[in-house]
Amino acid sequence: MGKLPGSLAGRLLDLLYPPVCPFCGKLSSEGICAACRKKIICVSEPRCMHCGKPLRDETQEYCQTCARRRSAIDQGRGLWLHADPVSGAVYRFKYKNKRSWGRIFAGELARQYGGQIRDWGIDEIIPIPLHASRKRQRGFNQSEVIARELSDLTGIPCRTDVLFRIRKTVPQKKLGPDGRAANLQGAFAVSRRWDACGKALLIDDIYTTGATVEKAAKMLKKAGCRNVYFLTISIGQGL
């Protein structure tokens, strides 16, 4: 049987998993309930011109990390600040098999950044991959779930056959900034069969130091991609 259209698949998911707010767990046909929408912190100005981290000082143009780093990323944005209740929802999405929430998160990305995606001129959407063993253990790749849903909403192809994690790494959250970069050395590879697109959009769940998307972007550009951007569900505070 062929793949179900996104809209039909979505309706079937609604029957199997009645829509609930990912932040409070209450039934909500709107996805995010009105009460929780008031609690989440959407990222707005002032923010880093490069990675999109929110900044405390409106006179700053870049966060400290982007100001001192030569980046393979052309630009990126995060949807919400990585603080409660967002951080808890992202954790449950990843580790408590709440994959149906990917539709909600992708919908919010499309609503907030649909215009930005068009301005960037994205050709392909590429999720940050998990190592095969970790994907088997978890049952799914949360970034891939979001990327596929965003692809359905935007009409931009989602490519899961391009970027691969070939080395199992320690979870980034357990490491400091320097350790995160070292941890990802040799972690990614790009398929030799890929006919590199001009502009790629990386999708991940969380952006903190940016080490993961930086390594992925570097590999995509090495393979011939001209511009690489990213979007994430949550993002850390800039300094």
C-alpha cells in the first residue's frame, strides 16, 4: 500500500491519538491550549542575527558564540525559548514516545517561519539524523518526524537519505561546549548519491551551542550544498 496523503494520515492519527496540548496534556483541538500559549516564550527581537538566540541587550547584533565562531550555517531560528514548559514538552516528545506532537510543532514552525522559509528559498528539508542504534532504541527520530510534517505543510521535499550519523556519540546534553564539538568529530556523513541542492534546511529539536547543526552543515557544504539554514523547536538564551 502506498503512502497515505498527509491530511488523511493526520486524521487517522487524530483518531488514534486524540489531540492534546503538549505542554499540559489536556485535550485540545487547537493543539496548544490557550492557557499554555500564554506561558511559552516565543523568540523575538532582540535576537542574534545569525543563530536567532534571544539577546538581553538590544544593542547587540550577535550572541557571544556567533561573534567568535566562523560558521557553516548561513542563518537559523528557534521557535521557543528552551525553558519550562517548552523544555519539558520537548523531553516528553523525544523520550516518552509522543511522536504525534510532531504535527503540532511543525505547524507552529510553519506558522511562525513560513515566510522565512520562502525568503531563504529552501530546496530540501533535511532532519538531523540519529545513530541507527539510538533510533532503534527510541523507535523514531524526533527531528525526522518534524521535518516530514513540515514538508507536508510547505511542499518542500524532505530528504532522509542524505545525512547519516555514522558514529554513536555521547548525548550532547551531558557535555560542555568544547566537549560537544569534539564529541561530533566524524559523526556525520553525506550520501555520495546525493545531487547536492542549492539551499538546505536542517531540522533539529533543540539548539544550544549549535555544535550539532554546525557539524551537519559543514558536511552538507563539503558535499556541494551552497547554503544551509536551520530551524529548531527550542533554543537557548544568548548572552
